[in-house]
Amino acid sequence: MPNTFRTAANALFLSVSAAAVTLPATAVAQTLSADPQFAQFAPSNELAAGRIDYSIWSEAMRSVVVPMGPSLRETPGT
């Protein structure tokens, strides 16, 4: 019985996933725009005004990564 349930659950998941993949982008956009809660996630042709600043990560990497120079490509001794 558990295998039957698992098979049915997998079939349902695959059919729902296939339906979601085959939806046209305009239908998704209309669905998202219709619900004000999800309107901010609707695709648009506007470019974002903000930029992501990665300088803090560059600073962290400079303090964490140890420069070792180029590899000598030698195998370790026995």
C-alpha cells in the first residue's frame, strides 16, 4: 500500500509541475499582478534602479583567503 501511495503522489507532483512549466509567461504575470500580495514579483520591463554592493564580500575574502602562489604541480613524497 505505501508504494501505491508514493506512486500516486509522484504522479500528482509531476502533473502539477508539468502544468506549471507549460503556463505562458503572460498568464503567470497576470496571475501575479491580480493578487496585490504578489504584485511585486510580477515580471516587468523596467530596469532596477538599485545595485548590489559586493564590496563587503571582497573585503571578507581578502582577510580569509590565504594567497599561496602558483601551484608547483608536484606530488607529495611518500
